[in-house]
Amino acid sequence: MSNIYLVGFMGAGKSTIGRSLARRLKRRFIDLDREIVRGEHRSITEIFEEFGEPHFRTLETEYLTRLSTTENAVIALGGGAFMDPANRAVAEQSGVTVWLKVSFATVVTRVKMDGTRPRFGNKADVERLFNDREDVYRLARIHVSAEESPNTVVDQIVGAMRTL
Ligand code: S3P
């Protein structure tokens, strides 16, 4: 139960908050996407283009399962990772799950259409994906609004963890 898993949509701030939370709690920070990129020697976009999304999802599960044996880490998941029940089970069994909640309007202002996120396509599709995923993110143990500054969000997470 020792890891902290950050979940939420693209642009929720999982990597930024994760780094800040890890610093505050003196824990190691792990970014799942970055580990996949490092291990596969390819960008996320290249993995999607060369092998397809199902292969990326398989890699996500493999890397997450391996990293979940780390102790006392803060682990940022990619926006789609929590959709897989197997990944949710791995996270729940090895730590606390935290949903960084943001509005769709905030996502739009934060995420650039720079081609680095294959699931961030046209606005109507992204909004549908956002709405579809909300019910699953809600399964996380702790919910915090991630609209505020990283410091404030970190305070909220630390406070919520004390009540567990
Ligand atoms: C994805 C989110 C991305 C990355 C991949 C797929 C998704 O991570 O894992 O592009 O399906 O929402 P971020 O949420 O860190 O952007």
C-alpha cells in the first residue's frame, strides 16, 4: 500500500503535481509514460504509429506491474492507464490512488495540439473521451481538484492522505 498513484485526464497535471508531491514527501517520482519511452527507445506517438494503441496498452500494463513493486514512490499514470481494470487492481493493491480532477475547459487550455499525445485529436472526440472516462477516474480513492496551483493541490493530497 505504499505508492501514490496519480490518475486523471491529459492536462490534469499528473507529472507536474507528481514531481512536486514527491519532493514534498521525499519520495521517488516515476512517470509511467516516461519509463515506457525510455524502455522502448521510442516516443509515445511512435509506439502508437508503429504498433497501434493495443500494443501501447499492453506495454502500460507490463511497465506498471513491474514498477508497482517499488516502494514509497509517487507514480504518475498516463491518462488512459486507469481505464484497464487490471491496471486499477495493480494500483489499488500497491498503493493509494488519487484522481486529479479538472474541467474539460481547463484541459483545453493546458494541452497543446503538438502531436505528442495521440489520443488528443479533434475537440469533440476529446470531449467525448473526457466524459466517458470520468466515471472510471471516480473509482480512485482520493479526489482532489487540480485547478489550483501545484502547491495547493499537493497540500490537498497530503491532507486527504492523513484522513485515510
Ligand atoms: C493517453 C495519455 C497520455 C499517454 C498516451 C495516451 C490517454 O498520457 O499515456 O498519449 O489515452 O489519455 P498523459 O495523460 O500524461 O498525457
